[in-house]
Amino acid sequence: MKISTQTAEHYIWGNACDGWHLLRSDSLSVIQERMPPGTAEQRHFHERAQQVFFILAGEATFEVGEQSVRVAAQESLHIVPGIPHRIANYGPLDLHFLVISEPKAHGDRVNEAS
């Protein structure tokens, strides 16, 4: 089935960030997201889901465990289950990326204290 951000289920998260469900099943999730400059998600981990973040435009800064990792457009980052992480957009432009989770990450997220 053909799908785009115009036809996908849309949701808003965090501080004015957008997400579009491109594929939503129990075994696999593909979401396109947009983060405005100066936004970040809460640090968290997934008990079962592994995730791949593929940056479409902009530059992401990830906290992965105790490391900070910058990921540019056309690069990706793999996060294994159980590793605390978060993504942030410290750049001047919107950050656009895909997050691919196997199995789905919804319902498998454990937030860390702020």
C-alpha cells in the first residue's frame, strides 16, 4: 500500500514534534518524524524493541548510554534493547528522520527520571 505523510496517521509528541505512522504492526514499526530546532525527547529505553534511526535531513544528536553521538543526513544509528537513549535537535533547521522499530516500540518504552 502506498503511503505518505499526507495520508499516514499523524500524531504530535514532545514540544511540537510530528510523527507519521508509515507502517504500524506488532512486529515492525516505521515512523517518519520531524523535530523543530531546540527540541529533544525524554531519555528512555525499550525492553524488547531494537531501533534504527535514519536521518533524512538535518543533524541529530543522540545520547546513547553515556555517549553523545552526532548523526548527519543519510546516516543511521542502531539502538539495541535495554540501552538508555534520546534524540535531540540542536541545529538551526528542522530534523527529519525515520525510526524503524522491531518489534514495535509503542508499549515497550520505559522513561528515565528527568
